[in-house]
Amino acid sequence: MKKLGVAVIGTGFWGRNHTRVFKELEETGLIAVCDANAERAKKVAEQFGVKAYTNAGKMLKRKDIEAVSLCTWSTNLAKEALRALKARKHVLVEKPMAKNVKQAKKLLETAEKEGLHLSVGFLMRFIPGVQHIKKAIENKTIGDLVCATAKRVSQWPERIGDVGVVKDLAIHDIDVTRYLFGEDPTAVYAKAGSMKHRKFEDYAQIMLSFEGGKTAFIESNWLTPYKTRTLVVTGSEAIMKLDYITQELTIEDAKETVQPRYRWQEPLKLELHHFVKCILKKEKPLVTGIDGLKALQIAGAALKSSATDRLVKLK
């Protein structure tokens, strides 16, 4: 079986996880890691038995590297992703993909021009419960879709230093609601602010409006004493509740409450395996660069809505 040569750029907390998963997958051959911090790059490289680099441009010259994961600071993601695409490497770039829409569009244009895969790290889509909810909405087993409510709250994560809670946490739920609803929202209204961490917003409440009166409510913050990651989807015939952490799914209708049994699976491993499989089989990935661009646009609109205290209509 052909193995895909892969590398990871950025070996912080999440980059180490990408490195571990690529080492574990049968379909990948982990070749190298890169980080501006030489000591950190060396430590991770030694742990997984690969070569360490501090210069991404030098590493990307290797022809045996066919795809890369980008796990750098959020504000550096687009620059590093563009460099990788220009070096003709397939790219999975972590959310939020770019600092702004202009950068994200440049990545899309470059990937299309070079004929390369460009995916974005929205791993929530790969959780089995989310897939079950998606099928239930499509098959109307919960009746007509009414609304979705997402709660993603926790204490301030030390890894964050260059984006606020909207582009770090809420953007996951923005993507999930787009995916589940099968359409883009028409408008957004949001309230966000800084209660403890003055550099960026540390709380946000976002309401997305969709065609036909459907809505999504997203609550995100870095203020609560414990971590909560939940999704509730309301239909005219049933309600589905998902705990992202335990992956437990509950379905309630007028007659009963049931909990389908699912084997817990690591979302990151599912995501990276899918990314690799799509490259090897030349298939379209579940999450594309367009999904990343649209989520970034909506996140930006939410911040604009909060700043102006107005509803922002989306094209």
C-alpha cells in the first residue's frame, strides 16, 4: 500500500497531536516536523523518530513530503499554508484558516490553480454523533428542523495568544450549523466582549438566521470554571442532544428517550485519516477550503455585529 509522505508545521500542543496521529496511521509516512522553536521541534522529532526543521521553506523542498498539516499561531496559518501550496503540497490548515477573508481567498485560488487538496481543521464534523444528527435532519426523522443551540465554554486556554473566542471556539459551531442545516445563514446578530482578558473578546453569544425561520444560537466563552461542549438540535418531532466530550447522543420524542450506542473515536484521527484517504483516492474532502472561508466570513460578521450593535446581513 502506498503511503503518503506527510509533515507537520507547528509543534505546539495541537501540532504534537497531529504528529502522533500521522505516526499512527497506516496510510501515512511521517517524514518531518517544523517549528520556529528549535528546541521544541527537536524534542517532538526525537519522540516520533523524524527529522526536525526550523525553516519551513527548506523542509518543503523535500519531494518525499506530499502533504502537510499547519498548526502554527492562528495569525501565521495563511502565510505558512500559502508557502506549502506554492511548494505543491496538499494542505490541511487548522482553523481559523487565515487572519482575514482576503488571505483565505488567496489560499483557495492557489490550491485550485495547483490542483491541490485544501482542507480546514473542523474536526467536529467527524464525530459520529454529528454524522447521526446530519442524517436525521436529511431523513426528517426529527421532523422539520427548527433550531440548533451550541454551548462551547471553558477556562482561558494558555495556548491562545492571537485570536479571540469567536475565531477560536465559536467558529467550530458556526461550521457545524452550516453543515447540519445544509445552507448558509442569511444574517447574524452577536454580543461579544472582554470580561477578564482585555486583548481579545473572551465571551460571545451569536444568533444565526437561516431561510424559513430556522435559527442557531451559539454561546462561547473562556470564563466558566469547567469545560462544556454541547449541541442541541430541535426538530418538530424530536430533539437531539450531543455531548462532544463524551460523544453521548440522546434522542427525545413524545414517546421515549433513547441513547444510541457509539464507540468513542478520536475526532482528530478520523479527520486526518479522511484527509489522507481523499488525497490518495483523489476524492473531495468533507471539509473544503470554501467551508473555511465561509466560516471565517460569518465569524467576522459576528464581530462586526457586536461592535456596531446591529444585525449584519450576509450575502
